[in-house]
Amino acid sequence: LALFVAMMKLLAGLVFAGVQGTWSLSLRDGDKPASFDCEWRKLAYAYGRKLLPRMGAFESLYYALDLNSDSCHTEMKAEATHSHATPDLPPGWRDAAVFVDVHGDDTQVGSESHPLRSLQVACDRAIAAEIPLVILRAGTHFLTETLTLGPQHSKLLISSYPNERAEVSGGKKLQVTWVPYNLTGANIWVSDVTGQVQEIETLQVDGVRATRARYPNMPQGVEVSCGYGCTIDGSQQTWIKQTFPGNSTNYTDTTPQHYRNTSVWNWFKQYEIGVGGECSIYDPPVSYWCAEHPQGGGRPGAERPAGVIYKSPNGPYEHGEDARFFVWRPSRWFNWIFDVAKYDRLSNNFTFGRGGHQGARGHESGGDFWVENVMEELDFPGEFFFDKRTEKLYLFHNGTGAPPTDSIVVPGVQVLVNITGTQWKPVKGVQVKGLRFSAAAPTYMMPYGVPSGGDWALDRYSAIFLQGTQETLIDGCTFERLDGNAVMVSGYNRDATIQRSDFAFLGGNAVAVWGYTNETSRDPGRPGIVLANVPRAGVDGTDGEHPVRTTVQNCSAREIGLFEKQSSFFFQAKASESRILSNIFFNGPRAGINLNDGFGGGDEIAWNLIFSSCRESGDHGPFNSWDRQPFLTRVRTGEPSMIMQWRWIHHNFMVDNFSPQEAIDNDDGSCYYKTHDNFFVYGWQAMKTDFGGHDNHHYDNIYAYVDHALGVDPTLPGHEQYFYGNYVVMQGEQVGTCLPQKQMYGNRYFTPSGKLQEGCQGFGGQVSTTPSDADILTQAKMKLGGLPDISLVI
């Protein structure tokens, strides 16, 4: 039991003692009462168990909230394990199904007693039946290639056998024979794996990732975040400036009907992009940031360093040209990933080659970084190195004796399940139930595109990939130790639902939803299709090539973004009317939910618990949005309009315990938000709207321990901001931005002195001294439903 508790603490990433200092659950020690910091954590545990009762004691949540500590202790609930509901199978499923077994035979009939072995063969055979159904028996089903489903597979149900655990893996199990390599002060073993794999970017040992040999080391391994630690100070290095192959071609939409005349100072009025030139690094080669005059942050384009002069403490390297650099952009908004094209041992000059396309908003220099895949850095337990020249695998075993021989897995297949049709011939009604997905290979060096006017670049790859589908259901599945994104909802999709599923230890995003508009004549996501009216059609979102009504509900996600740091539990671009309901997210490097643009709107975000986001990055909160590029859609009225439908954010429990900003970061141009009846803990300010943002309404929320209430920009008549009926516990005496009384009223402010500084026409409410923890939590419970069926053992 003691070992189990210790492991859960490490995997939840609670407290880390690293080479550059220590960090814990909250970085705001000293500016809020310790008693309240404990009380919100207890409430979060109770709320999380109420949201997802199937999680039982919810060990990962318990340890992530540090509730076993001496300073804030609560007993874990008695239920030690959790389980997904048994898949709901149709009557007569035993007779109708095609069965797959890891020891099956594809020459058999596929019955329960004579199962097949290949999942692809089973799916192709099942579609001939009246009830297309494939059942996977227990065990790990290793894929050698992607399972591909098309329109002919409509109505197919793929499920685990009731009460059995079936796993679909993109990995390859290696045959290893370990021999000692260095047992003097270390425990390094080596095995010849000639002919089995060409490269090993990631490795799993006994179902857990090993860490590729790197500097600086990660004391708890790659699956436990170091926060701002475990990196090299980029400000102390010499970065080589990139030379670009000519400027991008600019396009600005000058169609008057496409102007968005809703912001002061004409912020984000017109659609504009840059094509080619420096943005040729993307595929398609287009970006808002390569336009001639992008607003909201200058014109960084696709700038990136061409290399770095770096003297490693363990160098010079024998084969520094094999190194891979993970480099934060200054300010830690995202990280680039570079391979090395040339290495000069004498000057310590690393010239970058492939890579540098993983972020949209460039910079000529690099920030903090780490380097991996060099033999000289194999110096810490849990690390591995694959020598491609000798085809030998080295492992610094984190244990006594030799490493295991029967559980060494190399992720090799990037997309495990590809469900693809078209808008005109969609895949309809496919269901995936009760399966576990693991060991999908990394995709961060694959082509990236820039989805819209946010800061993100993204790859259209994932363990389960949806495009051209209707009513796809992913239910009761587990996505664990995937080296890229878990689920991608790409292009035309209608009514996709991901529910009752769990995501953990991911290299990228849990769920990404990303549509298309026609910006270039070709797009790798739509191969063979010649796109018309480009780039003028880039503004036009009325052709249906985007996700609509995606639902993510009753899911959990934690420990994501292990490699690609600009990753979220839920990301959205060029999509509309999504519903993000009753989910729990914690332990991520960036915002928990990120909406990259205002395409269409009509989204609902409700009843979610989010904390410990932005653990490794800055300038965000649990939720982030941008709206720099206007789009023409039909969402608001059914007729083409440049005005999006309202978005609703309500009844969420969000804690800004790592970011220096706010729970709801409505950034550059964000508009048409109604944010109400939420419980927000910590943050610099309660409500933010900047760079021309407007039509932002915050009402009936609880803000616990913010510095001040408002930081908002002026607006045009008819597009005002509103702040009313809120319960605001502040640490200072300044309300912040003043609004007219008709827009700012009925608020209850609380300060340590019980006073507010003059201004704001009476500051839109009443002021009292700071309330007790119990008073704040009572207000929160009323917002969140009272939690009458859960009691805490204190």
C-alpha cells in the first residue's frame, strides 16, 4: 500500500524536487489563506467524485489535490478502484458478432469459439451482417497498420467483451536479451534489436514510458512534469537567426459585407492571411501571423531560430547530429522541436534541420530548452538510448538486476483508428465502446498547420481520427500513453460524442476539434481535392467543412502535453456548437480548454472541474480564447453572418493555481461570452477582455481571492461589457476598470479592510470585509449543486 501511494503521488505530479528548485500544487503561497487553499481542494475532491462517480475513490484526483498531506488531510473514500460501465450491446450479440482474439486465426469464421486475429479483417467481415458488430476479447491487440473505416462501415459497433479489458496498441513488442553494459555506479543494460525497428523515439517498459536520454534529467521521469524546471536557461545561449526564402504573399479580404464592425479602433475587422514564404514551413503554407498587418502581437510570422551555440556539461557529443532539441518560445507560449542537421564539436554549434513548425506565433530566439537522444546523456535511472548505427538498445534500468524481457514496447503506429468519409458520403453511426488505446507513435514531427488566428499550430493526427462522419460515438474508452493526440475531430463531422472516457499520459491533446476553410488550393487533410476560390474563400465557413455539435462529456483527462506543450484537454478551431460538459481536467502544461477563434460560436462549457493547468507555461488560465480572424458562418441566425452566436460558460469549478492571470482568459478580440454561475478560484483579475474584445457578460459568479475585479477595454454602443450580481473576494482595494452603472451593478465585493478605493461610480455594489472560508464554500456549493450526497472524512 505504501508503494502504491508513493507511485500515485509521483504520477499525479504533485510535488517535485528538481534541479532548479521545488514546486507544489499551488504557486500562490503567501497571497491567500492556507486554510482556504485546503478547503477548495477538499471541495474539488467531493465535486469530482460527484461528477464522475464511476471513478470510485478517484485516487489520481485525491493525490493531485495533495489531500494526503499533513497540512491538508482528508481520508480517501473507501472505493479503491473504478471501472467503466459494461458496454451496452444489442440483443443477440453473441450470435451476431464477429469476435477477435489475440490468439485468433483469420482463416476462422469469427465466432466466439473460432475468433479472428485481425481487427481490420473482422471489421470488413462484420459489415455484411444485419447487425455489424465486432467484439474484442481480453488482451493487447497490436496493430501493424492503421485500422481504416469508411462509409461502408457505417453503423459498425466495435466493443470489448463484457467485463474484459481489450487493448488496442500501436506498439511493437521487442524481443530483447539484456546483457550488462555498465553496472558500476549505474544499472545500464544493452540488447541487440537488429532488424526489429529503425528508430526508437519513445519506449514503454512494463506499460510505463522510459525517458529518452536527455539533459537536464527528469528526476521522476518523463511522465511527471517538472513545471518550470528540468530545462536549460535559453537566455544564456547564443541563438542563430533564421534566413527565410522570401516574404509571404498577403491577402486581406476587402469585401465590405465581410467586415466585422463591432470593435473600437477597428480591432480584427477584416480577414487576412499570409501564404508561402516564411510560412512554407506549414502544410498548408498559410498563417494569420504571416499576413502583412496581423493585429494583437506584431508580425512574428513563422520566425524561429536556425540553431544554437550550446556547450553541454557532458559534451562534446560524439554524434551531436543525432540530438533533438525541445525549445520553448520565449514567454513559454509553446515549444518548437528540432532535429539537428549539422553539429560542430569545436564551436558547439548545433544547426537545426527538420522541425520548428510546432507553433504559430514565432520568435527569432529560443527560450528554455532540453536536449535528448545522445548517448552521453544516458546517466539517470529510467532513461534509454537507441544507437541506430549498431541497432542496440541501452536502458538504465530503474530497479535491481536486469530489466524485464517480455514488456519492452516501441510505439510505431501513429493513427490507430481512422474513420474517414466525406460530407457527401459520410461514415454514419460508428460506435467504439469499452476499449483501451495505447502506444500510438509520436506525431510532433509530422506536418503542422495553423488553424486560425490563435497562437496554435497543430497536426491532424491522433489515435482515433474522425473526418467526414455523422453521429460517431466513443464511449467508455481509455486513452493512455499515446505519444500524440488522442482524438481528432477534423473537417466535416456532425454530432460526434466522446463520453465516459479517460485520458492520461498523452504526448499531445486529449480532444482536438478542427475544421477547414479554403485558404490554399490544396490541403493535406483533404488529399486529391482541388479547393476553389482561394484564398478568398478562407473567410467562408458556410460550406460545412467543419465540426458541428461535438460533445465531450463525463470524461477525465490528466498528465497531457508531455512532448507538445501547447496542448489542452479540449482544443477547438473552425468549429461550432460544441458541448463540453461534466468533465475533470488537471495536470497540463497549458490552458485546460482553448478556443482558437470565434468561428460560429454557440458552444456550451458547463459543470467542469479544472485545476493545475498552465503548469509549465505562462499567459493563460484554465480557459483561454482568441478571436483575431472573423469568419462568415450561419450559426447565429441561419443566414450568412460575420457575427458569431453567444458562447455559454456556466457552473464550472476552475482554479487558476499556476497561471498568473485569470480563470477565464478572454484574450485578443474575444466576444459574445455569457459567463455565469461559476466558482473561480484565484487569478489576477475576475473578468478580462482586451484588444477590442466586447459583448462579454460576467454575472452571478463567485471569484475567490483575485487581485481586482475587472480589466476590460472600451466598446462600441450596442456591444457593451457587463459585470453584475457577482461575489468577488479581492486581495486589494481596487475594483479595476470602471463600467457605467447600467453595466456594473449588484456585485458584492470583499476586501481585507472592508473598503474600496474611490471611483467606478460606487463600484457597482456593496463592500464588506473578507468572508470566512465556510461562507465562500457555502456560496460555491449552492452554485455547484450543493453536493448533498457526498460527505468528507476530515
